[in-house]
Amino acid sequence: YKIVGNLQDNMGDVADWDPVGGALYMHDDGLNGDAVAGDGVYIFCGQIDVIGTAYEWKVVADGTLLQWAHQFGTDGPNKNGPTWFLDTTVENEWWCFYLDANLGRIKAVQEEPTPVEQSTWGTMKQRY
């Protein structure tokens, strides 16, 4: 799964709204902020380097240009679904993006990634 939107360029990706290639791929491997490998909850954490308002984003399935047919927006899995919005208030602000593939829901939280040594069930339960 990959994050797409008008924030991609400001997070180090190739271009905004680019569903193929780039850097904003989510993972479910128990590393870099992901609490449990293989649980169906995908995460990507990164910094948005420019202050902005009304950044739009959603999640698309990875692979080919057909991934636009498999996306997650404000109302869950959809084809051409509505996007989420977020605002940044400082440069290089950390955001973590979550996809619960089991429920088909996404969210973005302004936070730095959780270090691996703090990824316990108790700390993750507090986030949800």
C-alpha cells in the first residue's frame, strides 16, 4: 500500500498524486513504528517539510496503475473515494499514516514513529 496526495513531494516522494514508485510505501513488518508484523495494520511515518494547510491524501494498493481501482479514503475501500485532509503547523512535522486492512480504515496522526523497544501491546493499545 502507498500514500498518495498533494503532500508526496513535500515528504521526499517523486511527485504528488503518483501511485507508482517513490518512497511512501506502508509496511506491516514490525519495524519502524509498526507494532506487530503481519497483523494487517500498515504504517508509514515521515516528515512533511513545508508548512501547509489542507494537504489531501489517501492510500492506494501497490503494484501498477490499476491501484487507483483499489484505494482507501474517508469512507473506507472505494474506487475514486474522497480524500482525507491534514494541516501542518511547523516545518519537518512528523506524521504517521495507518491503514487497517482488516477494517478498511485509514488515519493520520501527528506523531513521531514509536521506537521498536516501545512497541508493546500496552503502548499501541493507547493509540487506538
